[in-house]
Amino acid sequence: NKWRIVFPNTGRQWKDWKQASTFYSGNRIQTTKYTWFTFLPQYLFEQFHRLGNLYFFFLVVLNWFPQVEVFHREITVLPLIVVLFASMIKDAVEDYRKYQFDKTINFSKTRVYDK
């Protein structure tokens, strides 16, 4: 368990401040889940941990074998794609709103209390 220690920059506690600042290099807030590079892999990883999505994926894979093909291959893929695409758009918009809120919080002015 690490405690976060905040020191005012008055010059009196320079040694303690330098030691504490090695663990906490910045004071910015980040609540977003994704980045541009990790959005698609991380999103698909999270979605295929859900039982419903795994079921539809299993049907898609099973339907590619001609011996057990019940529907056309394209029709089986369609529900999975629609659900994943709708959820992807929702998560992207939600994460972008979190990014904008974090940006306004991180660039806002603050007051520092010092005795």
C-alpha cells in the first residue's frame, strides 16, 4: 500500500518532495479505458468474455462446416456483427466523453493551500 504525499513547493521540504515525486510523476486524471491503438483488441477481448457473444461466435464457427450448416454463412454472422458494432459505437462515444471530461479537469486551475 502506497500513500500519496503532496508537498507544497516552498523549498523547505525539497528532499522529501523529490523522494515522493519519483513514485507520482504527474497529477493528471485518466478515466478512459482505451487508446487509439488498444481500442479494437481490448474491446473484442472484453466482448468475447460475455456468454451471449461467445454463443453467437460458436454458431458462426459451427456454420462454416458444410456438414452442420443450418443457415447461410452470412446470415449467421449478421447478428454478431450488429451487436458488436452497436456496442462498439456506444463504448467509443462513452470513452471519448470521458476523455473530454478528463481534459477539462486536467487543464483547470487549482488552488494550493499552504500554511
